[in-house]
Amino acid sequence: MTSTEATTEPATTGLTTTEPAAPTAMDALDRLESEAVHIFREVAGEFDRPVILFSGGKDSTVLLHLAVKAFWPAPVPFPLLHVDTGHNLDEVIEFRDRTVERHGLRLVVASVQDYIDDGRLQERPDGTRNPLQTTPLLDGITDNKFDAVFGGGRRDEERARAKERIFSLRNSFGQWDPRRQRPELWNLYNGRHRPGEHVRVFPLSNWTELDVWRYIKREAIELPSIYYAHRREVFQRDGMWLTSGPWFGPRDDEQVRELTVRYRTVGDGSCTGAVLSEASDIDSVIAEVSASRLTERGATRADDRLSEAAMEDRKREGYF
Amino acid sequence: MTSTEIPGTHTPDLLRLATAGSVDDGKSTLVGRLLYDTKSVLADTLDAVHRASVDKGLTTPDLSLLVDGLRSEREQGITIDVAYRYFATPRRSFVLADTPGHVQYTRNTVTGASTAQLAVLLVDARKGVLEQTRRHAAVLALLGVPRLVLAVNKIDLVGYDEGVFEAIATEFAAHATALGYPVGSVLSIPVSALVGDNVVDRSTNTAWYTGPTLLEHLETVPVEPDPHHVPFRFPVQHVIRTNTAEFTDYRGYAGQVAAGTVRVGDEVVALPAGVRTTVSRIDTPGGPLAEAEAGRSVTLVLADEIDISRGDLIAPAHDAPVAADEFGATLAWLSDKPLRPGSRVLVKHGARTVPAIVSELSARFDEQRLVSVPDPLSLELNEIGRVTVRTAEPLPVDDYAVNRRSGAFLVIDPADGSTLAAGLVGAGLPALRDQDSSTPEGDLVSPGP
């Protein structure tokens, strides 16, 4: 567990004060944004030690952008937590650190590599580290006494997530019990929990992948460059294009090619694939996502393909 | 606001809807059909459904598999918990709360209905309006869902018979009227979720039906705007303070407008202190606004420095609610632990949570007969009752019938933090409203079968 303190400067969105704007009707994105901002402010009011899970991926970047808006012109009153698999692309880590510094926030890193180095976790035979994230995540929550943990999860990602609450109570083992979930009524969120328990909070619950991309465009949110089409050395495994890297491939029988690709999600490089794409700017990404015939998880995440109930099992174990 | 849409499409708005139905009405299939026919289902998800359908020995894809998310649901072929679905057309984005019909139906229907602007109720054309249908409609009415659609499903199985449809539609319309739904807020549509008649595409099998398909209706039905005569309500969620070169000694009150509209220059009062001041700015990170309507998250800057903290309510000085420490309410009980009069609880209203006592349980709503039964001994899971709530501090409540946001509250167990009940300030359904004059037989609110 390491912690880096960045220089503190006021969080701003780069927008300046002007004359009051004439009223316009709220559209779908306005309503989703307002809902997320409301959720951030409720958590600030009801919890002692909230934290935002931040990987540098597009969903957590949007999450952070919404947090900045919720507390503007004051800074975001929460630190960030990254569960680092050690299998990240350099561009993502660079983006993560730059973003943290720009907003003057504190980043806590829970490192899977540290756990493997000191023997608390063992590398899996397939080299995939996504399943290893749960222990460092739960230890990071316990050690820092975090009581509310913001995640970028969306209900449209997967069928088990469709039944997730916005405020999702977890026991002291971080486990999710679908039958013990509280009914979620109106916009009155119940954040009460016992010592040792915590609440996962999902402000993007009602967003779709397309909403996220449209919002990124509307707000001109910067993302890691890997989300846009670029030339990259990749090899094919289980029908996915994985990037070359010293820690997970390619194997001898896997042929490396340079192709034009982009990523739809960021994650463990050993099981998060790139997609062949020429979408090099936000408009072409939105057009591609609109036309896409694969969900982002199905297209790019090997670990969700393992079984019909893969996500449900991992959520029960305390995964995001 | 600049347009953010793909060229050629305009900015869609958002409709939140809930579905409700009895066992085997085909609700999961209907929702699956909406997702499938609006092309909201992507290839890999569909492949998984096709594979699972083949495994079950089916020859056509079982669209209900698109929506039954938990393993125990797939194994038992039932839906357990409220699930949220997303689909969009160029005109509208939809957030659909899919509420199961049989297990803990009140709990799930109340949850789904609490945020819904419209509800789709399903009936089986062969069975017509059932007790369960009337109960669901009563719960939807209680929760103030402004519009109802009755989807008369499996119309193919009654030979697309207009007479069957008309009889069901007429019976349901009478029931909805008795529950207080004005004419025009309820629409019945003949559909077959399995075949696809009138869900997205107009059916050639129901030439006698001239109304919209389900999706056409969802796309065009007016999204109930917060009526302008509803007074402004603003629960303060968070006090934003900062002191920078750009924002000297900044102090703003962050929240989401719960009702009505606020404008710069409005004279307001902060409750419970009762201090008056004026709105000097409505701030957002994108720049200040001249006014903010219900649903918008903003930060209010006030002209005078007064003591306001989280949980306080900002309201118009001339139209503020009366803060009450005792009020009548209707509870939908959602816990296995029954409510007994005198129970000590927590009440969360707006952004404030206070200790409270449910001092009196005066009536229970009999959902079988749609009547109110006076002086019950307890309120059990899934029951609806009329109570008196006493709070440790006065709360600025409105009647739920006037305002769904400022009239709503949660009842929370102080021991384990669980949510015990959905609370609605005021009397709710006509049967409960008239409870003082009710006889042991009760007041019938429904024409009944």
C-alpha cells in the first residue's frame, strides 16, 4: 500500500463564471448527471471516509469528473483508490498520475504485485490477475477504514449488475448478498451500515455505454490515448487481440502483428483485449459504439466469459 | 446547451418506467421483446440466450432469458428482484424498472414505482383483470405513478378477439378511475410479447386496434413535467465552502431541486430556523443559471449569511411547508419484522434523518377486497397501513399527493440500519383517506369483478 500526495490546487472545470444562462429543458444526459451529482453529495453527507475507485479507465474518469462537478468550486473531498494489477498499459498509469495531480487529490494504490512479491497471493497459471484484485481491494478498504467506495459500475454492463443497487451494502468480507439488498426508494438512499461493513456506491448505475461516451464528448473529458485507434503490436488469444508485453505474452506459438486497434475498457492486459478499429476521435468512437454488435464486456473481457454466472460469483466474493 | 448527439438526431429526453404483472403474464418476455425489437440487445448477449434456449430444448429464443439475471432466477425460471433495463430510440432514452410479480410483490412494485413516470401493467388476455392486477394498480396509484398502460398480453391466444380486449380494457379503466386516474392517463394495448404484436411493430392481426404500439406510446407520452403550481423545495445536501483567489469566502448550498422552480432574486426561507433571505446566485460548474427546475442539481448562494446545514430545507418565503413533529402517513411495510404501534424508528426525509415513533396504526389496507380495515394489531411484510408518525425534530413535509419528493420518507431500523418501509405523508388511497368513517366491512374503492 503506497500513497502519493499531489500538490493541492483548487479543482476547477476550466469553465468561468458568466451571466446567468437562460433556462433550457433538461435532456437525458442532464438528468443522469444531476442524479450522479446528487449521489456524490449524499455520500459526502452520510459517510465519514468515502473513497473513489479510480483506474484511469473511462468510467472512473467520468466518475471523477462528476465528483469534481458535485463539489465545485471546492475540491473533491475524497481520496482515490486504485487496485493496480501490475498489468497496466503505460499510457493508463501516466494518465492516472497526471489526472490525480491536476485535481490535487490523494491516490492510494493497492498493488497486486506487492501481494505476489511477499507471498500473500500467488500468480495464477494463466497469468491473469483480475481475480487477484479482490484481496488487495478489501484490505485497502479495511486498512483505510473506508466506509463508502464509489465504483464506475453500470447496470447495463451485465445481467447480474442489472439488480445492483446504487447504494450496495457489503458485509465485513466485502460480500454482496442479493437477497439482503435494501429496497431503493425514490432518491432517498439509505447509507446506514454497521462497523466493519461498507457501502459500494454506483453513481453511473443508470448510464449506458453510449451515455458515457456522449457525456465524454459533451464535457470534453480527456481519456487515456488507448481508447482511440492507434497502431499497436498485438497477438491473438481466445479470439481477442492482446497487446505484447513482457509479463503475459506472447507465447511462442502466438504471432505478433502490428494492427490499428483501440480499447473499449482498461484492465489486466492479459485478459483485456483491443478491438480492431479505425475510430481515432470521439465522434467516430460514438458512431462505432452506436453500431457495435458486441457488449463491451463480451468483446474484450475474457474473465467475464468464463461462465454464465461469472460476474455474480465475483460480486458475491467482494469484487466490484 | 449545445447539441451532443450524433448528427441527424436530436437530443433525447428520459422516461423512467416500471413494469408489473402477475406470474406467467409474460412480463420478462415483454421486456425482452422491447430490448430485442429496439435492437438494444447485442450479438454476444443474444448468442448466450440462443445457446441457453437450445439447452432448454426450445426451438425459438426465450427472450425472458435476456432479463432474468441471477442464477437462482434462471434455474427456477422466475424473477426475484427489481432489475433495471436500458433502451433508447432516437426520441427517448428509457430507464425501465422490471418488478417481479409474485415474490414480495409490494416491496418490489413500490421500489420500481417510486421513481416511475409511467407503469406498464400486464394481464393475460385469457385471464383478464385479476385480483393481483387490481392490487398492483392500487400500489401504483398510491405511489403516484402518473400514467398507466395495460398491456393485454397473449392476445394471439384468444384469436386476436376484439371483444375480449375491449371487455378487459373497459373493466380496467373503471378500476383506474376508482383509484383516481383521470381519463387519458390510462391506455390499454393488445399485445403478444412472444410473437411481437403491437410491442414495437404494428400488428396486422389486430386491424381493429387503432391506437399506438407500446413503444410508440412510450416514445410520445408526455413526460409529466413538475406542475408549475407546485412550490419550490430544496433539501440542502451539502454546504460547499472554499476560499480561493477566484472564489473568496465562497459559501453555497448544494442540493437537487425536489419540486418547483427557483429563480435568482426569489425570497426564500430556510427551515427549520425560519430565517428569510434572497437567492443571489444559482451556481453550476458550467456557469450560473437564471432559474433551476425540479430535478436539477445546483448550488444556491444566498444574499445573507445565515446558519444553514445539511438536512435543512430552502423553500419560498410565501409558500413554505409547515414543519410538523406529528403527521399522518401511509406506510408500505417492506420488512420481515412486523410493525407494531409504538415502534421506535428513524425517518429519512429529504437530506435529514431523525428519530421517530410510529405512535398509532389506525388502519390496514385490505388488498384482497380493496378496503381499509381499522385498528390492526400489526403491519406485516408487504402490507400497507395508515399511521401517525411522531418525530424528535419537526420535519417540513408536504402531502405526498401534492409532491412525490417532499412527501416521501424512509422508515429505517435504528438497530441494523435496514429499510423497513416506504413512507408517504398523508392518506394515500381513497380507502385509507376515508378510514375514519369506515365500517368493519370498509369502503369499497373498486367496482370489483
